[in-house]
Amino acid sequence: MKLGAAILETILAIPILGAMIILFSFWLLLPVEIALGIIGIIMSKKAKTKKTGHIFQIITGCLAWIPIVGWIMHIITAVILWIGWKND
């Protein structure tokens, strides 16, 4: 789950590409991102792994509608998810 979330966050962190994906989905990808974060937390709890990346994913999904803040949050969340995936 963390690998998929990390790939998604990395794609959304690419400045023009990520913005186009979000805009063309009419921001519907952000609630999907929140749902994936919740599912990730549930799966992490069952697997007894760290939930930090998924918590950041939920926060990012809530704040990503703000242009510059969203971009920065996608970068931070992608890095945290990649590190979490590597360490799990």
C-alpha cells in the first residue's frame, strides 16, 4: 500500500503534471487520496507498521487544493512514504 501511495504522491508532486491531473479530475483525486490514506492506516495497523506516511497523505489530501501548499505537501508526503516503504 505504501509503495502505491508513494508513487501516486510522487506523480502529483511533479509541478505541471500533478496540477493537470488534479484539475482534470475536478479535484476528485483528493478525496480518493484521503480514502487511500485511511485504508493505509488500517492496513498498517494490522501489519503493525508505521502509519506516519498515511497520516501525512490524509493531511495532504485535505490541504492540496491550496496551490503552492498542495505542491509542497505532495513532495513532503512522497518523501515520507518512500522512506516508510523502504524501512518496512
